[in-house]
Amino acid sequence: MIELNVYEFGAIGNGIIDDTLAIQSAIKYCFDNNIDRLKFENEKVYLCNKEIVLYGKNLIVDGNNSIIKRTTDFMGVFGAVLNVYGLTPNLSYPLLGKYIGKIIPAQSIVIKDLSIYCAEKISSSTYINGVAVCNAKNITLENIIVTNAPQTAYAIVSSSINNENLIIDNVTLDSCLSRNSKKHSFRLSAIKDSNIFNAKMINCLALNVIEKESGYNAKGRKVHLICNVSSNNVGCYKIIIDSCHFDCSGEVYIVQNCTNIIIQNSQLFGGLEIYNPNKMISNNIVIKNNEFNYISNNNIYKTPLLLCNIKNINITGNVFNDHLKEILDEYNIRIYGCEDIIFKENYNFNLLIKINHIVDKNTLSKA
């Protein structure tokens, strides 16, 4: 394994001089010369006020417990401080210029032991994410910390505004932390004619989402994880959330054409809603061995678990702890318009099920 260090390309890491160009030069050199490991200096602060983009394949980026810091508003092309974004027609890449060619996904990239820090003064209207993954396969983010993301801490998005038929396949977030994100902690969005396949979150932690959402089918909510699609033609398939913690400041919200979803061994203190607004498309949902310690009044619906218009659901071994019953209604599980439900070995719940009842969002205003 050949290893390079970003300091060899001029990265200083003093938090004062902008290191974006040096780090991007190191990334380009690795892709151009089949270098398979790029390392940061130990526990340094790299000021990067322009986008960093990884677009090739077969690279391990070892952050070595360092920080990439952003202090200015800058929307850019790719929308994040750190982007894994395969080569996509008509987009302009740092040091490459405008790409004209066929779609080539980024592949087999690992980024680990790195923090992304955005200054609090950056406005949420700039839509800057912490880390973004698009047009990519076999990507692992391991032990990443994102603080103060102006939009989403981790954005896994299958398409861009100008391109269709991009794909997300096999993206793993392992031991990743979102802290003080202004809009979402995690976002999985399938857009246009592009799908998301095989996304996994393991041992991830979401703390203190700040603002209510105004779009993404989640208006008026505070959301830690939103999983959504833009139309009936696309979907999010095989999503696994395992051993994660979402604090009471935001909920987990999965909407429209999301199939083969497993949520297990996790703590969902702001609630979970899985909802298909049109017809019964979303299916094969497993909700197993989770703790619902609902102590939040930040969201629209005050029901810790709300399922609407989906089928093939397994709800097993979950525990519901209501510390503030005065903000809840009489049910802590509501299931509307769903079919083929397995419900067993759950604890401390009050359950309402309406089977043959197609749900319009307006009917849930008191839920």
C-alpha cells in the first residue's frame, strides 16, 4: 500500500491559511497515480473554504483525528465541505474543470477519523452540507464528526439538478456523529430517475438538530434522519439503521416508496414516522428491538411511532417509555392503512390500528 501525506502538497493545518488547494491537489495526484492511501497530519485544523471533491476510485483517506474547518458561506457546485461525487457530465470539478464524458461513479473510497466543523455564523440559507455522497458505489464513512452543518450533516443523494440516472449503491456510515446540524443530521434523497440502494448506518449518533424543515415533505418538522424520494418512479431500497441514537430534538422520517427498511437496536427519542402519501408502495419494514423514549414536543405529531399506507411490517421487541405523558395522546403507536403486520413482544404501548383506511396527511393533524 502506497501512502502520501497532505503536507507533501503544501497543506499546513494551522487553521488560518486555506488548505483547500493543497488537499485537492493531493487527492488528484492519488487518483492520477493509483495511490491508495492519503493521510492527514495528526490532530491538525485545516481551513477549507472551498469544496473538496473525491471523484475517482480505490482510495483510503485517513483523517488522523484532524479537523476540516469552514468559516465562510459558499454554496459551490457539489454542496458540501467534503464531497464524494463521481464524474458527472457538465459539472465543474476542482483542478479538472468542466467534465464532458460518460457518467463514472466514485468507487471503493473510505474516509475515516476526520471531523468537519462549520462556523456557527454560516447561514442555513447557503445549503452547505458537511459530507455529501452522490454518483458513488462502495463508500464508507467511518468515525466522522460533523458539527454545525448549515444544511445537512450527511447528505446521501442519488442525483443532481442537471443529471439523471445517477446511483447510490452500498454506502456505509459507521460510528458517525452529527452535532448541531441546522436542518437534518442525515438525509437520504432519491431524485429524478435515480435510486438509492444499500445504505447502512451503524453506531451513528445524532444530537441537537436546530431548525424546523420547510421542504423535503417535512415542513414544520425537526428531523434527524429524512429518507425521501422525489417521485413514484424512484425509491430508496434496502436501508439499514442499526444501533444508532437519535436524541429528542428531532425525529426519523421516512416517506414515499422506501422499501426493505430495517431499523433495529436503536434509540429513537424524537419519534419515528414511515409514511407513503399516495398509495401503498413502501413495504418490507422491520422495526425491531428499539427504544422509544419520547420526550419531545418539537414535531407535528406527538406519537412516538406512526406508520401510514405501507405493507409487510414487522414490529418486534420494542420498548416505549413515555416520560412526559401530558404531551402525548392516548396512543403511542398509530398504524393507518397498513397491511400484513406482525406485532409481537413489544412493551409499554398503547396501540391504535386502522387497517382499511387510506390516509391523507390532513387527517393526521391530531395524531
